[in-house]
Amino acid sequence: MTESKFTTPVAFIIFNRPDTTAAVFEKIRETKPEKLYLISDAPRDGREDDTEKVKQTRAYVEEHIDWECQVYKNYAETNMGCRDRVASGISWVFSKEEQAIILEDDVVPAKEFFPYCQAMLEHYKDNERVMMVSGTNLMKNHKMETPYAFSCYSSIWGWATWKRAWENYDIDVADWPKIKKEGTFRKVQNGLAYLFLVRNINSVYTKKKDTWDIQWDYCRYKHRGLGIVPRENLICNIGFDREDATHTTEGTTEDFSYGKMEFPINFNVPVKRDTAYDKAYIKKYFGVRKVRDFVKKKISKK
């Protein structure tokens, strides 16, 4: 493990789940960041159960900050929803910081996640082609020769980025009709993967889907940005199969077991898209079998 002092600001996005929040926060607590940004939505209208859970969640975090650090709180007074709360919270962080690690209340990081992110943020801070650092890699069957790779498919389940990258973010994806017409994103994805991409971007352009992360994917694709993916997984998502989840109410068959990250990190990796990794990713998540299962699930719900 690296002996470097941990100085990177950490943004923690919380809401109404005290149990998962506690699990994630304990990992933050072990790391003891010098700056901690807390972002919370307000209870939803007509949901009396939210009021107490939001109160408990905020209280747990605040009462367990037992190390010396600067704490900044951005708590909504009225419910903003996933889309606006998360996006505005991240923008608030980058109104104060040049780089930060971002964790939501159901992604539990391995210990190595924090120094890994810090090292990547420092090393690639001036390389505008690199737009984010992800802690998640669920491609267990794909052998990666280098300690990390550059991909178009980097997850926001435990991630980090820079102000210079987030400044390109547009929550409304306003120029989507033009980009769609030009077929710009066909250079990123093709076939069934492209059809899923179009469907997802349409859903946020028309505001049918209350989310913020599809817009972040859009931002990276638009600017030909790459995300860093570790060779081995450093994040466990504990938010699946829960009624109080926003987008992961169903179960998952993903293997979230942790891997390892060797320090010091060997940065001798060319800054270019790892097409082998991305092709394997497309096959896993957009292959014929995956699409067939998706269609069957949709039909069974009708």
C-alpha cells in the first residue's frame, strides 16, 4: 500500500438509507480525508417515512466524523430528485475544488480505492483526454495485462474526476438532436449497443428518466474522453434488490468481489482506448444473449 498522504477531497452523496450509508462511510472514515463534502436531497413530498430516514442518515455521518477535517454540507431544503440533486451537488463541489473523489451511499470501496484515485488524479490532471477515474471493473473474464486501462465504459460506482472535465457536463444534453443526426456516437458504439445508447440519451433529453449519469456518459463521448478502469475491481455495490433503490431495485448476478491494486502504480500505459476491453464489455452487456434476456424481462412485466 502506498504511504503517500491522502489529501484528495471526497464528496459523499447520501439520502434516506442509513444502513448502506454507514457501510460506505466507514470506509471514508478509515481513510480520513482532509476535506469531506456531504450532499443530501430532502425528503420526498408525501413520504413521511423519508423524513425520519433522511434525518437519521445525515445524523449518522455527522456524528461519526471523528478525525480532523473540513466538512462542507449541501443539504437540499426541498426534494430535487436524483437528476438535479446529484448533478448540482457535484457542480457545487467543483465550484470549490479542482479534483475530487465521488461516492454514493451504496458503493463500498476497497481500501486501495482511495490512493488509487488520488494517484490517477494527480498523474493525469493535465491530460484532457482523460475525463474520469473509475473504481469498478466487473469484467472478471477479460484478462487485462496492464494495471489499468482507458475505456469508454467507465462506471460511476465509485469514481473521481476533475473540474476541467465536469465543466463540459450538460444535464439537458441540449445538442443531442444534432449529434444524433450526424451519427457522431457510432464511432463509440455500434450495433445493438448503439441502439441502447440512443434509447438512454433520448430518455434524459425528453426528461422521461430522472438520472444524471447518462448525461455524464454523453459528455465523455461527445468530447472523445476516456475513463480509467482498474485491472481488478475495487468497488462493491450493495444497493441492488432493495425497494428503496433509485435504479437498482432488482437483484444482480454481478460478482462484486474485491481485487488488489499494486503500489506504486506503473503508469506506463498508453493513453488510448483499450479496444479489446471495450469489445469484451460490449459482448457482455450488449451481446445477443444479454439483449434477449432483457426483452424477455420486459415482456414478462407487461
